[in-house]
Amino acid sequence: MNGLDFEKPIIALEKKIQELKGFVSEKKIDLSAEVKRLEEKLERLKKDTYGNLIPWQRVQIARHPQRPYTLDYINMLMSDFVELHGDRSFSDDQAIIGGFAKLDKRKIVVIGHQKGRDTKENLRRNFGCAHPEGYRKALRFMQLAEKFNLPIVIFIDTPGAYPGVGAEERGQAQAIAFNLREMTSIAVPIVAIIIGEGGSGGALGIGIADRVCVLENAYYSVISPEGCAAILWKNGSKAPEAAQALKLTAQDLLKMDIIDEVVPEPLGGAHTNPERMGQILKEMIKRNLQELNVLKKEELLKSRYKKFRTIGASE
């Protein structure tokens, strides 16, 4: 198992327990008391480690290569997924996916950033960094949801919108800004969840929602810690200090009323128990959609607009 630097003591102890269990099985010796003692020690170590994470460590977990992505959650939580393609203008940006699905028996539209599991897929998905056609595609799906009166579930997981020359030539900033405006008037319930990285306008471009929720070890920030460190200190190695200063963790965001809910993860992160993470997410989404469903369209839109207009306001 390849872990993060701060997880090395946990991995070493897990390895020791496995070796001891193998020795017991091979030699037929009763060392159950010792195994139990080490397992209890491991549990205490995990709780102490993951219960006291600094912001930079949460960023590392948010980027873990085995962390569930949008398609993983769609497959776990939903059924009858029909993927739609293209922005009807330029191309089909595969960094953003979406389509119709069912959450239990409820029909919904689901949208999200999608990263790759290997180099080939990451190149195809552009590492989850969408071009302007990706944001136009997402908006098209949202407008379809409004047309058929279907709630929208959005999974956000991107380092940021793609900053290349081609993307800028095709109107990256305009596409994101247009989405920000149009999403305030999509008259169906919208629940957005940051499942990993929530980077800058790339995240916000599909993030205007009635409920904005962040997984316990995900982050949501105007800039990446490395980018912030490069600007402020001209030194990318200052990323841990930048992560602390940016207040980008779910816990910090909740205190500042930027998000509505912190979604708990299994001990060690969503990747350690994807099935359990899926169950937690499904219950959270269903609860929020049920609460939003009782609102009239006028109340829904007024509340959404007020929510984002009051962020950062001081008395």
C-alpha cells in the first residue's frame, strides 16, 4: 500500500500486524492477545492521526489517486445513468460529464468533473480541468433539467479550469461567468458536493447551488496552495503554509458560512471505504433534495441568490 508521508507510521503498523497474522497461521501459534493489542494500537493511531490533520494534509487526501471520482459515485448511488455529450457548439469536453439518472426512484440530472485513473485517461479527461465547452455542456444539462423539472446533483472535483491558450481563445472566463449568472435562475433544486478538489472558478463554474456541501477531507479555494505559495513567497514549497492561510478546509468554510454542510468521511478518507462513503453521500443528497423540494420556485431562487450575495458580507 502506498500512503502519504504522514500515514507511514500507520502503514508500518498495518504491515507488522499482517506479518504477525501470517506467522501465526504458518506456525500454528496462539498470539491472539498480541494481535489484538496491536490492532487496538492501530485504531488509536488512526484516530489520533486523522483527527488532527492540518490543512495541507487534507489537501493531500483530497488528491489521493484512489479517491472516488464522479463516475464512481454515479455507479454506487444511482441507476439508469444515460450520459449526454457535447455543448452543441464546439466539442464534447470529457473533463465534465453528465446526464439523466435515478436516485432510488427519483429522476435527476447529474453533472460532475471527472479525472482519470491512469495517464491515458487523464489526458483524455484533461486531469479534470474543463475547457469552456465543458461549462457550456454543463449549463445545457442544467437547462434540460429545468425543462423537465428534474433536480440537479453536481459533483465538483477539479484543480481549476484549464488555463491554456485555446481555452482562453474560446472564452473560458466568459463561459464560467455566464454559468454563474444563469445558475442563479435555474428553477429546480440544485445540490453541489465538493468530493475532492474545489479549485477556483473551475469549481465555481458549476457550483452555484441551493446546498453546497464539502466532504470532510476535500477543499474549496480561490487558488491552489502551490499557486498561492508561488505568488506570495515565490516558492512552491511553502504550500503547507499557504493551505493554512487560505482557510480552505471544509471545517473552515463552514465556520465562514461559505458552505452549508460538512459530509463526514470514513476514517482515513473516502478511498479507504468507498461503499460507506457512497452510503453517506446518498443519504445526504436525498435529505437535502427532500428539504428543497417543498420550496416554491420563487422561494428557491430568492434563497439561492441571497446565499451567494451574502458571502463575505460584514455587519
